[in-house]
Amino acid sequence: MSYNKTIKEMQKEVDQYIGQFKEGYFGPLAMLARLTEELGELAREINHYYGEKPKKNTEKEKTIEEELGDLQFVIMCLANSLKIDLEEAHNQVMHKFNTRDKDRWTRK
């Protein structure tokens, strides 16, 4: 099934998932630690696919896509816990790049 979700819909889906547990969201520092852990797992996968460090035969096969999804989930948890709208955050950063950095790179 292919369904294009908005960032708001994804944040709501994550919030509904977390909301079913009494523990709720972890604190910001714990989520930062989780984010760092997931980033390390992404780095490891990229190193296996594109770097000089092949996987051991005993290591579970994971994908870069899976690791990016894990990162996205934790980012959404962190944003939700801090009441940050990621669509608005995206709009702000794109405005910054389109103004501050508009002449920084060579256009095609």
C-alpha cells in the first residue's frame, strides 16, 4: 500500500504509538542518546555498503533505509515531546537555505 503521509500525519502517528504506553516519551537527554545511537547504526551501515569495512558473516543484514527510518522515528519522538512542528521547522530551514545560501553553490 502506497500512501504519502505529511510530516504532521507522521508525527501524529508516532504520538499515537507512544501514547499507548504509560512511560510515554523519554526525556530530551535520553532521546538525544538514542538519536546518537541510531546515527551510529546508520554510519555503520553506510560504512559496510560504501566503505572499506565489510560486514562479518555473523552480523545481521540491515539496510540504510531501515536505519534512516529509525532516525526519523526518534527525531519525531524528540520533536513531539518538545511540541515542535517538524513541518514548520522544515519550512524555516528551507527559507534559511533559500535566502542565506542562495548564491553559495553552483546552479545547474
